Amino acid sequence: MTTEARRSESRSNRPEPVSDTIRVRMQTTAQRNTGPEVALQCALRELGLQFLVDQPPDSASRGRADVVFPVEKVAVFVDGCFWHSCPEHGTWPKRHGDWWRSKLLANRRRDEDANRVLRDRGWRVLRFWEHDEPKEAATIVANAVLNDTAAGGAGTAVERGQECGTV
Ligand SMILES: [Zn+2]
């Protein structure tokens, strides 16, 4: 999930905020901006990995991935708990329920379509929730990338311990 997509989603033609809870959550999401993605990117850099950020992984991709390893063909997404209906934190608002339901279901379908398109084209797709621990997620990503010897990936490991500046 990219910042742009999230911004355009939150800017799209939606009803008035349906409750204080949701209004607060949406504001929080906007303010936090790219927090979960940046946290993962930072953890990956600390593991010494190099990658592209916020790019369409493939010419067939309509959306962008948060982290892309073009040589190893690994695409990583960090999905927001609300917009992608996390089983732990996702909610289905009651007011304007039909509108929200179709919106959130459309998001889910779009995620599934993106996964299928990429996998059909030889990509490995890793998806994490924004609530996932960034360092744990980074370890999973690193394993996927660095164990990619079969595909002849050159590997992107560089010096470990790079400082990851505050973003
Ligand atoms: Zn969650």
C-alpha cells in the first residue's frame, strides 16, 4: 500500500466521517503517513539489503509495492489494518455500512488481483500488516531475498549495520 494510494483513498468521494472513532482513525492514518512502510524499509536497510521503494514491481502492475527487489523478483506490501481489513484491527463501519463494505471489499479484491498478476509473472509477493513487527517482517523478507539462489539472483546484501536515519 503506497502513500499515494492511501491518500487518494482517503480523499476519494466518501461520506462524512461516520463516527468520531473512524474520524480519529483516518486522521491518525494520514498523520502517520508512511510509518509502517518506512519502519520496514528502515529495518531492511539495517539488514544490509538494497531495494526500490514505492515502485510498480512489474510493467503489468497497476499499483506500487512498498518494497521491490527487481532482480530477485520479490514484491513487499505493508497493508493498513483498516483499509485492508486486518482480521485483528479491521472494522466494518455501521453507518454508511454499504458504502464502506463495498469500498473495503474492493480493496481486498484489488490486493488479490495484484497478488495474482505478480505471481503469474514470476514474482514472490510478501504482504504484511501495519501492525506487524518491522524487524520480524524484515527478517522474513531477507530470507526470501537472500535464499533466492535458484533464480540466480545476485543478492543485494551489502555492508551490514548501515545507519538508518530517522525519517
Ligand atoms: Zn492489524
